[in-house]
Amino acid sequence: MPPKKKTNATGEQTNASTSDATLPPLSAFEDIVDSRFKVQMKDLNEVVLNIINQRKMSLQKSLDFLGNKFDELLKSFTLLQEKNKQLKSENILLKNGERN
């Protein structure tokens, strides 16, 4: 069987074997794909790391905010306990004063 004929851009027929000879080896395409894949993986890793860092910063801000609110609540609770003790003392003094 004769080799298959192909038509090039100008409409001329050529042998398939002669046009295949002008193609670069498959390994060159593999190298191009590998290098593009590596670049895309690097870019993707950077995007993921940026997202992770943003989430970490957001979580840290939230933890700081909650920690500050907890400190405020603890301070208020302590003040209320002291006020409660003071009022109990005054109440006892008032009750004792009424009995006398």
C-alpha cells in the first residue's frame, strides 16, 4: 500500500511520512507539558498557601477579639462579685441595726 496522502495548508498533497518527519520528538512535547504543569502546580500552591495564611490571620483576629471580650467579662464578673460582697455586708449591718 502506498503511504497516505495529506493535504497541507496550500492544498498540496504530501506523504504522511514526510510531514511527520518535521514534527519534534514526543519527548519535546512531554517536556513542555511537564514544565507547564510544574508552573501551574507552583502557582496553585501559592494560591492555596495565600488562602491558608489569610484564614490563619482571620482566625487569629477572631481569637484575639474573643480573648479581649473574655477579659472584659472576667473583669466585670470580678467587679460584680466585689459589689455583691459589699452589698451583703451592708445588708447584714442594716439588719443588725434594725434589731438594736
